Amino acid sequence: ERQFREGAANSYQQIRTAGSSVATVLRRIIGIVLIVFGVMGIFGSFFAPIIMNTDKGHIFNEFVNYDEAQTGIPLWGISLSLFIMCAVPFIILLLLGVKLLNPKVKHIGWVSGILGFFWLISIFIFSYVMINLDIQKDKIESLFEGNFDTKMSQTDLNSLDQVDAIVNLAGHTINCAWTEENKNQIHNSRINCSNTLFNALQTNEHQVKSIVNASAIGIYQSSETAVYNENSSDFGTDFLAEVCKDWEAANLRFEGLGIKTAITRFGLILSKDHGVLHELAKVVSKGLGANLGNGKQWMSWVHFNDVIEIIYQLLKDRQSGIFNVVAPNAVKQNEFLKLLAAQLNKPLWLPNIPEFVIKFGLGKRSALVLSSQHVQSIKLPEIGYQFRFTELSSTLKDLYK
């Protein structure tokens, strides 16, 4: 019995020794792999700031007007932030590899913590700068065929021959940094286009009988409790509301020329490939969806196909007046994201992003995601239009089928 116990003990010890040797070999192999990847990643990170180089021809300066005074961060600071953002994960991999090769190495944990802290700061700086970039639209447009004048400084009057209806949706995108220059473009591109078209129709013979002009539900005051329709006059006083009011005033003048004029106050137009749904889906599809602010903002939406049919009916029937182009059943933001996540089969687990964080990052442009307008249309049903898509769940199923 004694010999049996000693033999069993020796066997157990041999097994432990062999297992320990295998574990040591695996640990060293993993350590070497991590070190190799870490070194390669750190080396590659040195090339990332090249796009921030001020030499002519680099992508960053070719398509971006960077105003250091606007952000308070010099170009070298952005380059450093980009390098840290790219390099720190690989430095941590390198340190872990060293730790696996030599377990006696100390202080790896707190060094990694410090690196992580600087990594988060670099992400914050880089994100802040990216949000406030001023993209040079004219240079991007030059990559594509065709020229177009967004300022509408001239109109080809011959193009109005044999035209009996016009749809005017022209305007600079609002999804850009709200610098003073861009805000002027957002406002003036809409007003100038309408004014130029009005002057052309006023001073020349034409056959135009009806016109549909765009506007937006952003004209209404932001509220989580109010419900607005075409008869509501509770207009906002923020930038977007003022743009909409000036835009509508410029477009209503067409009535004075005997032209039936319909003003379409668009809600959030849902399309799989463009607009707000496209941007939200990109985030939610990665499992990173989160409510912005308290998540209780109303989102008055409409399917893209309904928009097309509504515009067609307004032109065909030569309607005039104000029309809220929104589906009958608005939803709150938290419900919108919940349904979108379910449609994309992705979890919605992140906590709400606080309002002050969004305002700090986006400035006044935060109104795009924090404003709340619960809008209904009473005039579209009056003219006989029946929405094809009335529920958000069925709309998302149709868009992602």
C-alpha cells in the first residue's frame, strides 16, 4: 500500500510537471505573438498622423478647412492625439507580451491604466475636432461628374418652357458643423433659390400652375408634451426654426403670381440608404446604440415612399397651403431605437448619453438630436391622401426586407 501511494504521488507530480511545462511553452508563444503584434502596431501608428500633414496634397488638408481658432487645438495636437489613439492598444499588447514572457515584471497594471487614461483623452480630442470640421464641399464635388450651383445665382430661363409644375427642395445640408459660414449657407441657399425662382417667374412668361416647396417640422417649438398640426402657431426661435420661417415666407410669395403653392413641412424621412435612419442604423448595427439625452424626444417620421406619393398628389391636384408630411403615429426616441435594434437583431444595452455631453460635443447643432416635435397632419387626410406606412415597426420591416 505504501509503494502504491508513493507511485501515485510520483505520477501526479510528473503530470503536474508536464502540464506546467506545456503551460509555460504556450505562455511564451502567446507572449511572443503579442510582442510582435504590438511592435508592428506601434510602428504602423507612426504613419497615421501623415494625413494631418500640412503639405499640399494630403487628404486632410485637401478636403477640410481646419480652423485652429475654432477648436483651440493646433494641428500637431490632432496628430499627437491620432498617434496615441492608434498606438496605445498596441503598447498594451506589447506590455502583456512582456509580462507573459517574464511574470516577474512589475507595474504592468498601473502603466496600462495610465496609458488607457491618455487613450481616452486622445479619443475625446480627436472626436471633438472631427465634429467641428468644415468640409470643403466644392472639392468633394469636383470628384464627381457634373456641375451644380447650390447658390442659384442664375437660372436658365429656357428650362421653364413647357413646365407646368415645380418641386423646390434645394438647400445646403444642415448636417454639418454650424460655423457662421455654414449657417449662412444653410439659410441663404434656401432663400436665394426661392428668390431667384420667384424673380424668374415674375419677369418672364411661363406656364407654371403649381409649385411644391420644402420646409421642415423644425419650425415648431421643441416640446415633449405639445402636439402640433398645420394650424399650430407655436413656432420655435432657434436657428432651424428661423430658417424655416424665412424659407416659407419666401415661398408663399408664389401665390401672388397666381401659382398654387404647397409648403411641405417634412418630418424625419426614413430611407435605408440616406438620412437619419441610415446614420442611426450604422451605430445600432454595431451594437453601440444609445439614447441621446433622456430618450423622450418625439420623432415624427415618414416613409420615403409616402413622401414621393404625397408630392405627386399635391402637384397633380394643384393643392395649396401648409402640409405636415409626417406619418400618423410618431414615436419617442427610446421606442424608435428599440424597434430599430429589434429589426437589426442587435442589443440596445448602452446607457443614455447625457444631454450636456451632446451639447458640449455638437454645440448648437445638438438641436438636431435633442429637439422634440410631436407633429400630426390633418390636411393630408382632408385632401384624400392615405398613408401606406402608418406604424414604425412595419416601416422598418419594409425598408430592411
